[in-house]
Amino acid sequence: MVHVVDKKSGSVDGAWELAPNLKELRLRHLEPERVLVVTVDPAVKALNNATFGKSYEKTITTRDVQPSVGFASRGSLLPGKIAEGLPVMAP
């Protein structure tokens, strides 16, 4: 079994996803800037039935998320019937 624990809150929300190559286990949509402890139990089996033989633990930190869009102008008023949505820019 594989466990992921947040050092601050203890619990981590999310669902595991096994990659099509059956060699990667992913936990997507993690919160930014979190310190997580990943523990793999010694009984976890590989595709060839090999096991770790001992418990494995690794501390990781998720990266910060930078804004990906910004408003194209400041203080613009958009008439509701002419324009749909707000003008934004992506880097």
C-alpha cells in the first residue's frame, strides 16, 4: 500500500491513478506548497512480483502555482449585450 500524508493537516484528498504503462501511480490535483510524506509498504509488488522488502519513505514538497491568466485592462466596463465575458491574457 502507498500512503501520502500532509505534514500540517495529516490528510490528503484525491484519487490514485495508475498510468497505462502500469509503472506509475499518480495522485493528481495536490494543493500547492505542501510538504507531503510518501510511504510505500514493503509488501507492494512490482509487475515482476518483486517487493521492496522494506518500508520506503520520502518527503516531498509540491511547487507553488503561479497565475496563468490576467485581465487585459484595468477598470474596463463591458456592456452586457455586446461583449460576452472578460478580456484576459495568457503568458
